[in-house]
Amino acid sequence: MSASGPKDPAAPPAAGAQTRRRTRFEEAVAVLALAALVLLTLINVVVRYLTDQSFAETEEISIFLMVVLTMAGAAAAASRDRHLRIEYFLETGSAARRRRLSLLSAYGTSLFFVFMTVLLGRFAWDEYHFGETTMALGLPRWWYSIWLPVLSAGIAWRAFRLARRLAHGEPP
């Protein structure tokens, strides 16, 4: 068949399609968090415009949604091998050097977020143990902070899977 014809259904999907499939969950979480954030901000603006009263209690929820959005983006970046790094050292070396540096970066990211999972887990436990509440809504603070170690563990898992793919010679 010609290059413009339909693709062979038995052919393996392109690397971009595989990566897209791998990050669908993170993208869905990010989209839901962003949609909730936009809706909450819109409601706050409308209420402030119509009543001259601020709906400021929603700031706690907005901050939480921004953190979830950031962590979901970090997990997708870890899965796609798109975290920040100094590209000069990666691109100026041989293929073996690029592979070693990519492996080092992926394992380092994974280790860092495992460490963050432990620290954030202790943080959430302290907030639960001491019964801390939020200033505006009076909700238990651990309701927000319990998700931080879970999301950090997700980032660590995505970075570790990327390292395993790189170790087996698969494209990021």
C-alpha cells in the first residue's frame, strides 16, 4: 500500500500512541481537577459580582485542586520522560551515554518521589493525629493532605516504570 493508505491493523502502535495510552489516567485526573477549579473560580466570581460578598472559603479547595493538577502533570511528565534536566549533557554524548543519563534521571526521580511519599505520609499522619482543621471551612486538614503521598507514590511508580522501559531498551 502507499504511504498515504490505511495502516496495517496488526502493526504495533507508534511510540507516541503507547505513551498516550500510558498517561490517560493522569490526563483524566488533570482535566477533572482543572474543570473543577475553573467551575469553582467562576462561581466565586459570579457570587462576588452579584452579592459583593467573597466566596473566599473556596480558596482551600482551589489550592488543593492546583496541587492535584500539578502532581498529575508531574506523573505524566515522568511517564513521558519529559521532566526538567540539563539537555546539553544528554544530547552531546553517545547513545550509550544518553541511555545511562536517562536511566540515572528516571531512577533519581523515582527515588526522590519515594522519599517524598514517606515524608508526605508522615505529614498527613501528623495532621490526622493532632486533629488539625482548616481555617476557613473547619474541615480536617488530613482530608487534603492524605492525597499527597498517594500522588507522590504514583509519580514514583511512573518514573520507575520509565526506568524499566529504558533499561530494556524501549523508547521513552
